[in-house]
Amino acid sequence: VFNYVSRNGGFAGGGGASMASIRQCCIERASREWAVTESNLEITHSERQQNGGYRFNIQSKRTSGSCMVDRAGNVYRLNTQ
């Protein structure tokens, strides 16, 4: 499980993480798991889920998939297509 860590080192909680930090969590996770440089990844679509989290479509030149993030910024699924 990957958790969003705020700049002060604490975990995001309460009101949740910002959209920018949630998107960045997906990019960082995909970069590690797909062995792709972060700058070569792009989020092509985002969709808010009923649970308050987000689903992102993410791609590089070689790989694409989807990333599921809860409202606190925790990536709980990264699928490769």
C-alpha cells in the first residue's frame, strides 16, 4: 500500500489529500512498478468515484493502465492494460 505523505511528513487525513497530490501518488506508483521515469507518464482521464476517491487512466509510451486512489491519497490498485 502506498500512502500520501504530506510535506511535513505526516499522513494526509481528515479532509483528504489535494487533487494534485492524489494525481502525483498515481504517477509515483506507476513509475516504480512500471520502471518508467515520472516525466514519461501522463494521466489521460480522471473520474471521481462514489466513495470519494478517484480512478485515473495513466499511460507511458510502453504501458497504460488505471490507478485507484482513496480520498486520503492512498493508492490501493494499479492495473496494467
